[in-house]
Amino acid sequence: MDHTTTSDREIDREIDREIDSALDRLREQRTQLKVRHAQRLTSLMEERSDLRGVHALADYFDDAVRWSA
């Protein structure tokens, strides 16, 4: 037996919309953060060539950004 009323379903839909909206904002923020980090890492590696080879993960991402450009 389903005891949910129409107003309960409407409330559930509204909550789902709010959650979806919040998740969309978080996804957008995360995407912007990734782009910003990639830009700054690339900029740093261009300015400081002496850093090449110091940290393998930084080298990896710097190469990945360069290859994708």
C-alpha cells in the first residue's frame, strides 16, 4: 500500500531538484578547480624549468596538459 500523498511526492521532487542543483554546482566548481590547477602547473613549469624531474607526478601532468593542447 502506498500511503504517500501528492504533496509528499511534490516535496520529494523539490528535494531532488535541490540536490541535483547542488550537485551541478559542485561539479562545475570541481571542473573549474581542475582547469585552474592545470593552468597554474603549466605556467609554473614554463617559468621554472629547473623543477622538471623533481616530482614525477608534476612532470606527468605537465606532459599530459601539453599533449592535450
